[in-house]
Amino acid sequence: LGEALYEMGNFDEAEIVFTDGLKIDDYRGEFLRRLGHINKAKRNYDQALKYYEMYQKKYPDVSRSYKLLGGLHLETGNFDEAEINFEKAVLLDRRAISSKIDLIEIKQRKGQFEEAIEEFEVLLEKCNTADDSVQVMWSIMNYYFLRGEIQKGLKIREETFQLAATTFHPRVMSFYIVTNLYWYYEIGQDSIALKILKQEEEKFTDSYENITAFGYINYYLRKDDLENSRKQYKRISDFVEQYRSLSG
């Protein structure tokens, strides 16, 4: 129940449910983790920190305990604490790539851009799986976007998506494609973005064609076209309802 309420964005109700769960079984670490997520979403950062610290005390030898703390500190700009916790996460699970990426992104947030891109490239060379490579390439792609180096970003975007297509499910791949067209809008190439959306739409003949609504709505909102934005919102709502019925 708490999970469902959280996914629906009913954070206050979800918090009540998970708090009640702790009263029944105060050892359920999952409740603590979810309460941390809820308060982080509500930007109640002190409360979120409290729950994540309680979670870490229950699971002191689990990498995720420190990754949660590191992510919260990174979001609140406490870079030193973020770095300490991500380093602990890496030590506990040296195979996990995400905490290594997080450590590099701290440097990026600090303005140490040259050092950050060099470390991203070194990390990419050490990747052993396509999934790991995609994660690192995605971070490099976003690095170039934030730096305003659009052409470099577009080049690695194409390489990232080509590699991701070899490991992602086609529907997941389509979602990533249609929700990451902002590059083309930034350089005034709306026609390319629309062409890509059309291509993705033609891949599906069932209800999953509504995946493209997530891309079209961004386009129409940028154009202040409220009528078409509402139509795409309706398609998104239909897709979510159909997905829920198929998955549950």
C-alpha cells in the first residue's frame, strides 16, 4: 500500500503507512529506506537524513546504505559528505559502476570539469559490460550538454543509444529515445526530433505507440501549444493506465 501511494505521489499518505509499518516491525529496513525517499521527495532533507542514517546503521556492510546518504548529500550540496559516502559504497561493492560515476559527478558539480571528463573516459575504458558502458557514456553525454558542447554531446549520444539498443528491451529503448530529444531543440533542429518521434511511433502497432507522447509533449510545451500538449497528456494517461493493467 505504501509503495502504491508513493508511486502515485501521495507522499503524506505513504509516510503514514510506512510509519505504521515500523510500529509493527521496527526491523524492516525497507520501511526506513522508503521513508527517506518520501522525505527527500518532499525536500524534508533533515528528516530524510535521519531515516537514511537509521537504514545505514541496520545495514552497515551494504553498499546501498552509503549510496543513499551520498545521493542526499549531493542533492543538498554537501559535497564532502557525499564524497565520503560514495567512496564507502565503492569499497563495499567494487563492481558497482553507479557510485564511481557519482564520485566523478561531484567533481563536475565542484567545477573541476577537466578532471571529471578525464576520469569518465578512464572509467569507460574499464567497463566490462555493455550496461556499465551505457551508464558511463550517458554521464559523459550529460557532461557535454551541461558544458554547452552540443556537437560532442550529440556524437556520444548516438554512440550511447547504439550500444544501449544491444542490451535494452525495445520498448525501454524507445522510451529513452523519445525522452532525450532536448539536444535537437537546443540547436534549433526540431525537424530531426519530430522525425525521430515519427520513426519510434511506427515501431509499435499496439498501445505502446503512446510511448511517443512523452516526447511529443515536450515539443508542444516548448512551443506553448497547449491544445496539442493536452492531447499528448491524454495519451500519456492512457499509456499509464494500459501499462498498469498489463503489469498488474
